[in-house]
Amino acid sequence: MAFGMGLVAAVAVVTCVNKKEPVEDPNRPILIRPTLPLAIPGLKGHTIQTLCVNVKKYGKDVAPDAKASLEFRERTIAHVLALAGVSVVGEHESCEGTLNVWLSSEALGAPYTDHRFHFTGARAEGRVTLSIAGLPAQSFQIEDEIDVARSVLRDAGLDEASTPEQFEAMSVALLKGLTGIWGADLLVRLLQHGTPHSLAINPASRGEELGRVFGSLGLRAMEDASAKLMPLLGMQDVDNDAVRSCLKTLGKPAVGELAAVLKGNNFEAVHQAIEALDGIGPDAWEAVPALIGILRGEAAELREDSARALLRICEPRSKGGELRGFGEDADRWQDWWDQHK
């Protein structure tokens, strides 16, 4: 059962109710990156540098406590579009195309009493339409759903978009839409330069959420993007949790390149690659020899990480917990691998 349906514009992704909005310096310039080509069918390969962004609403307006100013909404989406090399222009200026985004959100739960309900998560869904003069308009659906680890009791009759989880689901759905238009390259730039804090993605779950954005691209696009993600592993000022989450979402197709990273001498990149393989789990089977090689190295932290990843990857193929005593013993792991590869 759903509660507290909130219908808002996608660019009206706001911060948690009863908390102050983040304040951004209006005089700080938005840095426009090099222009990315469009990636959606029908417009693939085209580039645009200016967009009019329509702030659309349907249904009744959002509650005052959950509503940001129009200027703040425009600046929020402008930050993401700037990573694609696109400037948002005013309604009276000339632009190459128009971006319309609709998004609704709802809190999910089940009744407990007349005034309380078990809150279990939030869902957002909507539509993105991109229109460029002389080309067919492209429209597609976007959605996201967030589950809470444990259900909590909350007041019934929520105002529209009144839970942090609703804001987060709307943010992720919006990023799915924009990444769908500009492809994996936009996501790579998001990982390099960071999502605007005004998108209200919870820092604790940011990696997981961006992993879901990555997963929305489809297998072929993810495979094409993996080579661009690998160089980000271990880089400073890059959200490595999010990079690992994207590679985990890709799964088995990323294993070969991750195993190759293990042969390098960049400590942090190797560490992050081991963590990514650990997250992929049994599907990372082909990386076992490279992980055993790490056990023969001098870095104690990497040996510990590698032993943990080996156990997670190999244990489903073992019998009776035989691997649990191997620890960091490379020779025992090698003997076992020779018998089971």
C-alpha cells in the first residue's frame, strides 16, 4: 500500500523536510564540461549545448516545507547538465532543445493504526522528454524504488514528498533519466566530479544509488563503460564506493579488467579492485589466480583483503567449510585452485 503520494517536477528534487536547504553561492559559476554526444536512439551522436528546461507539475503543488525555490531547482539540474556540456538558458532565450521532466513520488508502507503506518520505503516514477528542432522528440519512463533496512512507524497522512527516501528516489530517477540521454559518459563525469549536494542523495548509500543508475543503462552500455570506470579506481576525489558499486552491478563482464588491475602497482587501485571483486562474489571466479598472486605480495592489508575475497568467491564451490582455515596461505589456495579450476 502506498501513502503520501507527492507529484512534483523532476527538477524539484529537494532536501529533507524540516531541514534547511543547502545554500549554494549564486555567484559561483557552473563549470561547463566538454560536450557529450546524445546516446538515446533517434538522436544518437547529436550534440547540443543549450537547453530550455521546463519545470512541469501535475497534481496539486508540493507542501511548502518540501518545496525549493524555482531558482534553486534550476540550479540543481543545471549542475548535472553542465557535466554533459549543456547550459540551461532562460525561457526567453534561444535554445537548441527543450527538456521536460515529470516525476511523482510516494511513501510505501502498511497501516498500523488510524494515525500510524509501517513505513517500508519510497518509490518515484515519471517521464523524461527531450525535443530538438527538426528531430523526433524522444520520451521514456524513469523510476526508482528505495527500501529501508527495517520498517519504522511514521505518522499517516504524509504531505507530498515529505520523507528523505522520497527525495532520494526522485534524485536517482532523475539521474537515470539524464544518464539515459547522455549515456555512461555522463555517469563517469558524475563519479569524477560528484553529484550536486542539492540532489539529496544520502551520502551513506550514494554508491548503491549510483550503481542503480549505472544498471539502468543496459548490459551493452555498461560493458562499454567499464573500461572508462577502471581508471577511476583508487583516484583521489573520486567516490570509489560508487565506482565499485557500478562494477558490481556490471558483474561478470567486469571481472577480467578488474583482475588486470590487480597486476598493477597502484596500491589504492588494487585495493579497490579487490573490494569490487569481493562484491561481485562467485561470478568473479576467473580472478582467483590474480587474487592468489596478491597473497604472495608484501602488502599485509592487500593480503587480508584478497583472502576475504577468495573465500567469498570460492566457498560456494567448496565442501564443508574447507576453505575457512586457508587464511592468507597462498600455497593452500593454489593447491585447491589447481584441483577445482
